[in-house]
Amino acid sequence: MIAPSLLAADFTRLGDDIQMINRSEADWIHCDIMDGHFVPNISFGLPVVEQIKKKAEKPLDVHLMISDPDRYLERFKDAGADILTVHYETCPHLHRTIGAIRELGMKAGVAINPHTPVQMLIDIMHDLDMILLMTVNPGFGGQKFIPGSYKRLVTLRQMVNTLNHNALIEVDGGVNLETGRQLFMAGADILVAGNFVFNSEDPTATIKALKNC
Ligand code: DX5
Ligand code: ZN
């Protein structure tokens, strides 16, 4: 599956870019929420997600890169999130957070930074709908893919196959046709792509190419 990230969209014509995604072969719409605290950048927040939801015809895959996400779970549900992902590094009571996301009726994901061992998820794996493997340091689009991520993905794939084969693996950061192909081969279920889609000549065709890579 493919989830284009709106972080790389043209915010002055966001509606057009959402329409493009609606008509494309993309599966989800990825929304990157940054707070300038957990990550060194600020993106957009709840009112924008609400507006995106009004135009989106595909599930909203909301990636929270914010400290203390528990404070905002319900508000992101109300804003229209279908899949809500929190960072492992921001949740001291991750099991409780995951439970709260699911009780609100959303799918629950956990993202891990490039330095966090994938093995840290072993005891929570049963409760997850998705694991988001960061393949760049979160905070910015357009960064270079970290090559050591392939090995991490292979390990994570084995863990998922053994512990919870229903959980999806999403990969985020530096995805293009070359990395995308290898990521699918290494066991990714969903690829997030920002700059590669929106800075291409024909974003719809790029989504199609990624989907078939
Ligand atoms: C990075 C974000 C990504 C970002 C990916 O912190 O989580 O979703 O938009 O951008 P590209 O595809 O440009 O690396
Ligand atoms: Zn993201």
C-alpha cells in the first residue's frame, strides 16, 4: 500500500492535492503532526486535519510526532483520524495509550525512531494494528534514507510474523522507487512518500509507479 504524505504538498492548494490523492491509486493519506518539541519542526495541527478530513475519500493515517500524545488522542479522533500512530519514545505508558486509541475506535500504531531497537516492541506487539518504522530521523521531509533500516525491517518482519501477523508494517522517510522496491521485498506493507510524490512531474503516475514497484 501507498500513503502519500501531505507534508510535501502545496499548502496553498491543499484541496487540489487531496483530490489528486483521492483519484490516485494511493491507499491512505498520511498526515505528519510535529510539535517543535519532540521533533525540531512544527507542521500543522488539529484544525488542518479537520479540513483535510472534509475532502479526503481515503483513510487518514495520522503520525503524531508530539510529546505527551495522550493529551490529544480524543481530539485527533474527532478531527477525523482513522489510524493514529504515536511514537514509542513519547509514551511511558504505551500499553495504556494503545488501549485508549483503540477504545476511541481508531487503529493504533507505534512509530520507532532509527535508534530504537525494534525488539523494544516485543511485549506490545499483540496490541498493535501497525508499526511505523522510521527510516529517517523524524521532523523533516526530503531526507536521505538510512541504509541500516533494511536490516531493521527484516528483523521487524520476523517479529510480526511470529507474534502478530495481523499488524501492518509502515515505512516512513526517504522512500523512492529504488528504496521502495527494496522495502517491499524486505517485508513492508505500506510505504509513506512525501517529496518523491509531490515534487515529481506527475504525482498520480508516481503513486502508481510506487504501488507497482
Ligand atoms: C518525517 C515524516 C515523513 C515525511 C516523509 O518526519 O514522518 O512522513 O513526510 O517525507 P519524505 O518522503 O520526503 O522523506
Ligand atoms: Zn510520517
